[in-house]
Amino acid sequence: MMIKDVIAAADHHNKPSKLDVWDPGCRVAASLLTALVISQLRSPLGLLAGSPFPLLLMFMDGREGAYSSMKVLARVNKVSLMACFLLPLTYPGERVFYFFSAQGIYMAAAVTWKLNLISIVIIRLATLRGMKEINETFGRLRVPVKMRVLLLLTARYILMLSDRMIVMLRAVRQRSLNPGFPLYLRAMACMTGTTLIHSMDRAEISVKAIQCRGGMKGFSSGETGRLTWFDSVSLAALVLYLVSVLAIEFLGI
């Protein structure tokens, strides 16, 4: 569901943004570097140091941009609920109230914190203006065409299969208002199996469609971009900021 929300955010992000002055290739590179650095943070001081840049991105387009980002984060944070439930119970360490691990509570908070920061960076920088521009941006970064095609097809069928599962769940609820937990599990197993079989059929159809369009050459490629001085300076400043965040994390500077 988190992947679907990010893809949906990309396809619906059609409004002009102040971030559009930045080259799409630089935006993708910046998002990957920032996400990689944030994923390495563990201490509260490091997480605090890594938070200003994502928050700046979130509020750069004013209240409307922040509101749209928070709507996506509300759905993305459903993933963190599982971590918040399981980590305090299963993480080793000193127990609080006989059941909860103090280290587990901290790890759950840190995972949720990092998930939100990385999601903001990806939503604001990497999603750009839809899957078409993402494909063109990866083309400028010299990503092989097979990898770009795999990205486009994966994004397409994640949305398609997700919609199919939603329709089947709605059909189950309409046929039985209170099916009970065992019957609900059996229905979920049948829906999952049906979806996997449907995925195999769609994969075969996709292969035939690619062959009919002339193979990988049938996919459009974007124009080669050119970096400006603003792109270079801003990317260098971001690298210095990320290095300082890592220094605070590992050296306690």
C-alpha cells in the first residue's frame, strides 16, 4: 500500500512547484542520497540533524503542499503501526511494565521518524510530475532501458492489482456482513491466489504487447538534460549538509 500511495502521489502531482527549478536528474540523485543517509541514522541527535531538509521540502510550497504531503503520510504511516506494535513486545532489553522493551519503544519511534522523513523526501523530490517524467529522468541518468521499462510496468501493475484486491474485498463484504475471522482468512487466501494467477496472465499479455510494439525500442525516451550552475551548487550544498549529518551521528560533533 505504501508503494501504491507513492505512485499515486506521483501521478497526481501535476501542479507547479518551487522545486521545478531544480533539474529532475538532480532531484532524483538528491532524494536517493538523502534517503540513504537518513536510513543510517539511529541517535536522536542524528535524527534531529537530518530533519530540517525534509521539513523544508514539505513546507516549501506553502500550506497546500504541506497538506497534500500529510495526506500521503497519513496512509504511509499505516506501515509504521505494525512496527509500533511489534517492536516494544519483541525487541530485547530492559522491560517496562513487565511486557514492553524500553529499547523497542525507542526503535519503534526511530523507525516511524525515519519512515516519515524518507517518505517526504521521496514524495517531494523523486515523484516529480508522474511516471512519464520519472522515466525520462532515469533516461538522463543513463539508467538502462530494461530497468526503466521494469519500473514503468511495476508501477502500472501495482496500481492495477491493488484496485483488483479492493474490488474483491468489497464483493466479500457485500456477500457477508459478518463472515467471521476463519471465513475471512479463507476468503483472503482465495483472493490472493486469484490475484497471483491474474498477475501471471497479465505478465504474459505485457510480454506480447512489448513484442508487438517493437521490443524495448517501442518505449519513448526523454531528451538529454543539461546541468546548470544552480543545480551543481545546490547539489554540492546538499552533499555538505548530509556529510555534516553523518558526522553528528557517528562522531557526536
